[in-house]
Amino acid sequence: MLAIIGGTGLTQLDNLNITKRLIVRTPYGEPSQPLIFGEIAGREVIFLARHGNGHTIPPHEVNYRANIYALHLQGVTEIAAVATVGGIHPELSPGAIAMPHQIIDYTHGRKNTFYDGIELPVKHIDFTEPYCANLRAKWQEAACSISEPLIDQGVYATMQGPRLETAAEINRLERDGATMVGMTGMPEAALARELGISYAAICPIANHAAGRGESLHAIQYEEVMVRLNATMVRVRNLIAALVIQTN
């Protein structure tokens, strides 16, 4: 079973033929919204909006454990995530879509493991390659099938949010090797790995990161959203192509 997790700009899938909504309760609380079951191109998928249907949950308040565990309870074996980012590397300009291969976690205070209670032993997962190679290949095949340019390398810096970064912080991230910056990549990817769920993300580039390009002095949020909404049309087409690849 494939699940799609949508982020900023993707709180619903217009091309999803909804069959049911399911309220799921987990040992870690409730997920961001009821799970949405449906079909794309005749193939069954589950959709979950990371920030809730009305985009009301900020990145640091998302119950990542409940989200991933709820999908696990439904038999999900693959998670295709969409996470909007700012572009640090010059190649990652607004409107591009990238697929990161590495991630750096700068967050703090987030519940980042299922194994932190007295009933369960500590679990040390291997996280050398944080994204599933097989699912990344399927994203690439999907992009090729519809001639959608997809930048297939990148280092995702996950910041705490919800504020955007300073120009100095972006300079630091660049020195650390990051090529893009977002707020939701972790602990989502690690939690999926703990449960043995294949996980890979694509990242629509919404804007130049602070201090870069047109964001040299400020990020114009209203303009960003207009551009992002246009990019999400292509993202939905890419998701539809991916569903075909994974079934």
C-alpha cells in the first residue's frame, strides 16, 4: 500500500477519487487529520495532509509519530512525501522540483522515535542513506514517464520553524553542505525507517532561501504561494505517474 503525505501547498489531491475517510487513534495520539482513502488512475492510495486539512498545524507541532504509526496500522509499506522547501543551491530555483538524497536535522524537542518508553528497548536504526533507493527510483521513473524535470540529488536541511531563516543561517547551512531548506523532513523520515516503511520525498522549490536571489532582502510570502500553487499542478501529475509505477 502506498501513502502520500502532502505538505504546504498540497493539503488535498484533486486527482484523488475518494472512497472513504478513516479516523485513526494511535498510542501516540491522533494524526493530523483522518486518513483519506481513494484511487488515482484506478490504483488505491492513502493521502494524509501533514499540516491538517486547513494547514493549521505548524511544523514543530505536527504529531509525526501519530501520522506515521497511523499509516503503519493500515498496512502502508511505502510513503511518498511532498515537502516544500527553499532553494539554497543556485540550481534549485523557484518552480523546480528536487528529490533529496541526504538530510541534516537541525530540529529540537520533537518526538523523534517510537522507542523512548520503559516498555521498549532503545532502537538504533541505520540512517546512512535516509531515503529508500527503490522508491527514489520509482519517483525518477515517474518523472521520466511524463517528461517532468526532476533534480535527483540534494541535501535537505530540516529547521525547527515556524519562522523562516535568517540570511546568516542559510550561509551556515550552505557551509554544512545543505542545498535546500525546509521544516518537516525530520523526524518523519527516521520514524518511517523505524517501522520498516520505504520513504522518499520530492521537494517543490517555493522560493530562493533567505539572502539568495529574489529573497536577497526579504521573502515575499504572497508571491511564493502563487508560484507554489502553479508548481503543485505538476506535482499532482507526478504523483499520479508514481502511483502507476508502484502498483
